[in-house]
Amino acid sequence: MTTQIQLAAVRAARRQLSRVASRNNNSRWRSSPLLCHHAADVTNSISRSSSANRQWSTSQYQVSFMSTEAAKSEDSTGEEMDFQAETRQLLDIVTNSLYTDKEVFLRELVSNASDALEKLRHIQATGTITGSNDQESIPLEIRITTDEAANTLTITDTGIGMTKEEMVSNLGTIARSGSKAFVHEMNLKAQGADPSDVDPFGEGIIGRFGVGFYSGFMVSDKVDVRSKSAGKVSDNETQITESNDGPVVWESTGTGKYSISALPEDIRQDRGTSVVLHLKPELSQYSNESTIETILKKYSNFVGFPIYLNGNRVNTIDAIWLHDPKTVEEEKHSAFYKYVSHMHDEPLSTIHFRMDAPLDIKALFYIPSFHQEKYGMGRMEPGVSLYSRKILIEAKSPDILPDWCRFVKGVVDSEDLPLSISREKPQDTALVGKMRKALTRKLISHLSKMMKKEPEKYKDEFYKEYNFFLKEGICQDFESQQQLSKLLYFETSKGMAGELVSLDEYVSRCPPEQNDIYYLFAPSRELALQSPYMETFLKSKREVIFIYSAIDDFVMGNLKQFEGRNLLSADRSELGLNDDSADEDDKDSSDDSGAAKGLTSSEATDFCAWFQTTLASKVSKCKTTNRLSSSPAVITDNESGALRRMMRMVETSEGGTSSNSMPLPKQTVEINPKHEIIIGIHRLKEKDPMLAEVLAEQVVDNCLVAAGLLDDGRTMLPRLNDLMLCIVKNNVNEDSDEEDFKKE
């Protein structure tokens, strides 16, 4: 039922738009501090009707609150007028379905007050207002008063104000932005007079769509607008003459009627406008001073005019992101960082810049000295907020930077960014995506410069604290993978413990014939150096990157290549290494020691066939290799041990059990035919088949341990006990036989 009513209201609004288009499009400019937001054409649709979910265009039209009869009686004083039925339905949509958060009403009304002050400031600066100079003694400011007893909230500005006619024109029209009209009119006049002497006006004007004032009805049963105009436009439209008219008041409940009358003499109203909200009983929290202060600091803390709440200044922090980056002092950066981050440390690094493509952007980013996720406080929210002309549009916006940049704190301000009519979200998603890419490139570029110019600071402070986020970015942000990979550091087999090198440095040390980058996953450096997979690299004198965490394994798997070189895990069967020199070394060492030369080719083939058949449940293939020297066997081309452990952890956390989760697939085993254990098992398989099978099974489990794939080492305990028992019995029997021999 609600959907049908709202759809009917939209259809009625369209009919009303058509009827009043010609009348309102030709109307003369009226200025209003109570119509919002940014100085641009209303080119977007009123959207976000939560039930109707329909859109309608207001690009070239305005909707009047007044009936035709009411418009003819503008000169009457205190006359009560009826809203048209279609307009009432449209107003209901604007006030009840346009905004997501009710607290936004204060942002809208403060923005309107700021526009009124900005208009008067411009008029005073250009000298287009005539009359006495008394008005210049009144400060340009916004004063907000709460009254919990009366359940009211009053927003007062000392701006340009409105006459009765301007109230009729501006407050009686939805989607008519007086701020937009003011900017357009003043720019035309300035260009006609002297195009070279145009005041850069419009940068401080927030109003754009002409619907913000009506957000006050979201929280109010009744709205009073009291205003005294600073002046009227002269007949030749070149000056504004100081007005001697008394203040007027506009009153409405936002339902069926409204009235405009002279303000009673016992109520004081100086130049400017006061909006009095008679709050709904269930929304009495908006008459509380602390609540209003919180909202003001959230949305309007950087408005260009002083804001006083019950006599106390609220907006004391300067919008330093709008300043020239070269002129901002460190003390100001420190104070602003603590404000936007809600932290008490000093920023590790500051990124303050401007860009004009893909749109005009002013940004200020901070990298904190530490992040909070490592203390078990949960995943951090995005740290950058979106502003437009110093007004908060979206706090902690997820659209400005990729998720891996959530450690960055700061603000982004753009005057050109298309916004939804509620000004709670950017509207052009394609343009937002381009802005996101540009900001991400700027951040990565800053980190690259820090890496080159301040390597110790980058390694010891930034990388130590934030390397996880960079690695997360490689796994998620595919467009930035290669740039992020240049920011990574690792330990290697040729470096000392704790010594880090970048991938660029690793490549620069590679011999000309090396076309790949090798890495090995291990729990620690000591275990990596002792790994059987390292034997072939030590023989061929190739450098290997050591990675110690699951995220590193994911990084290598996602990155795949760096500067045209493949990233290969050390457990691959085909590594492209030249083992001829290694074979010669083995041969020489074997001759010198006089050790057995190992299994012949036919014996090795026979052993591999027996090994694969005997352990058919664990082994898919068995073959010989020359990559090993001190180890009997390894498994190759296996799945990632880190990935397997993480998947098991996830499954267990979701209620799975280790007995039925992720069975280990069969493995490819490469044996060293020259190793004494392999030679011994080959001899035992005929002499003692049962013992040979137990030993072969232990060899496979040892390989799984080396690869990090053995799910539970306790499964080996019975077998190890049997092997130890066998050794003990054999030694005891040999000792007994020796003693018996001596007795004889």
C-alpha cells in the first residue's frame, strides 16, 4: 500500500513539474540561505525512495508549494495558504524517503546558513550593496541554540536574509536552488562588467539541489523561519539596496498549510535568518547540547564561518587540506591527524597533495605509527572520509581507497564530484572508480619514494608495521599487484638473519642465465636452511627467498611473475637448474669417501616400482632425482602446506572435524638412489619385507613433515616405537650372541 501511494506521488509530481516549468524557469533570481547545496545544475534524479525505488528528473524544473490563488495574493500579510495535493505528496517523499540518517538535517541547515553568509560576504566584498555601513559591524557567524524544556532547536545566521517575496519564491519551491541561481547571476554580472576582475566566487557556496531545507521536517512537527533581508536588488539589477522592511516569519507543519506574516515585535530578529525547529516528541535528543555538538563536529566542523552552540565555539579546527601543502606547519598536521584518526601518536608519514584529473581533488592522508588490528581489536574500518566544499559527505568511505589501504587516515575533498540529491553518496560510480585508482597510485608512489629516499625508516618503521596490508593488496588489488610487489622485502638464503632485500635487489643479484625467482616456505630460517629442498640450490649456488607466513605463500601464488620472471616454489619438480656441476661434485666426494655408489639404474627402477606399489594409498608416483645429497627423498609438486593448514582451520571453526576434512592426496616422491637409507630398504625388501615396508612408510611421512603437509605428527608414534623396539632387540640379541660366544 505504501509503495502505491509513493508511486502515485511521483506521478503527481511529474504532472506538477510540467505545469509550473514555464513559470518558474523564467522567474527572477531570488537568494535564500535555506535552500541547499552546491552551485551546479540539478541534473540528478530524486532517488532512494526506500519503498518505491523509483527516480524522477528535476533537471530543468521547480515545484511550487503554492497554489495559483496563493501566488496572486503575495502582498497579503498573515494569510494562510494551502499546499496543493500533488505538492504535499512530493514533500512527503523528500522529507521521509530521501535521507538515510535523520541527523543529516543539521548538516543541511548549517550548509544553508553558510551559503547565506557567503552570499553576503561576496556582496560586501564587491561593494554592490548600498546604504548604511551598520551591517558591516555585525559579524558573519552561525549560532545554534538548544532548548530541552521547549524541545526546540534554533539555527541562526547573520547572512543575506530574505524578504517576504523571496520567502514565497524560495521556500515555496522544491528543487529550486537559490544558491545556484545566485552564483550564476553574480558571475554573469562580473563578466559583463570586467571579465578580468572576477571574484573567484562560488567556491564557498555549498547549495546545489534545493531540497536540504525540507530535511528539517524529518525531525520536526513545525518549522518557523524568521528572516530579515540585508537588501533588495535594484531595478537595474546592478546593486543591492539596503532593505528597511521589517522581519517576516514563514510557518508550516509540512502537511497541509503554511503562512507568511510579519514577525511580532516582541521577537527579535536582526539581519539574517533563524530556523526554529519544533522537534517531534520522540526525537527530543536533538534538543540536547551534547548530541548537537557531536553532529556538528561530524559533518560541519570545517564550515568557513564560526559556529557557536549555546555561546561556545564548535568548529575550531581549520580545513588544512585546502591549503597549499608547502605552507602547512607540522604542528597543524599533528593536531589535524589526531582529530581525524582519534589517536594520540604522531603520524609516521604525511601525504598532502592536489590533482585535477580525473577531477579536482584535494587530499590529505596520514600513515599512523602503528595499526590496531595486531592487538586483537578486530578489522579496522576505512580511515578516509569524503568531503565536498568542507562538508562531510560520507564518513569512513569504502569507495575512496581499496580495502588494503584501510590503515590510512585522512580526508578527500572534491568540488566536482557528482553527488546524490541527499548528498550522502557519490553518484557517478565510474568517476569514483577513476578517482580511487588515481589516489591509490599516489599512495603507492609516496611509499616508493620513502623506500628509496628513507630506506631505514621504510624498513624499520613502515614495512615492519604494515607489510601485511601490502601483501593483502597484492592478493586483492590486481591492478596494483606489480607496483605493490616492488614494495616488498624478504630474507634470502645468502643474507644474514634479519637482513631484508627487495625483489628488485634479488633480481639484480641473479646470474644472467637465471630466468626464475625461487622461494621456499618454512616456519623459520633455521628450518628453511635445513630443508631437503635447499640442497640443490646450495649445490648450484642459487639464492632462495625465505617466506615464513601463510600470507607470503598467498602472495607468491597470486603474483606468479615479477619483471617477467616466474616465481617458482622450491618444491617444484622442474626447477630449470643445471645440476651437472652438482653431479660432478657428488661423484668426486663419493670417490674420495669410498662410499657405495648407490643403486644401479635397473635397481632404482625396481625399487621405485616396489615403493609405489607398497604405499599405493599415499604415493601416486615414485622416481629418482639428483637434486638430493644428504636426504633420502622429497615430495614434489605438492599443494601448499600453508594453504592446507589455513583451510583446515577454517573448516574446523565452522564445525568440521579433522577426521573427515580435506584428505591428503597421493604424493609424487623423488628418491635419492645414492642414499644409504634407500640402499638399505632396497636390500631389506627381500630379506625382511615387513620391516622394509615400515621404513618406506616412515620415509614418506618424513617427506610430508619437510613439506609441511603432515596434518598430525602423532600418527607416526606407533611406527616409531616399533622401529625403536626393533633396533633395541637387535642390539640386545647381538650382545647376547657375543657373550655366549665368549663363554664358549
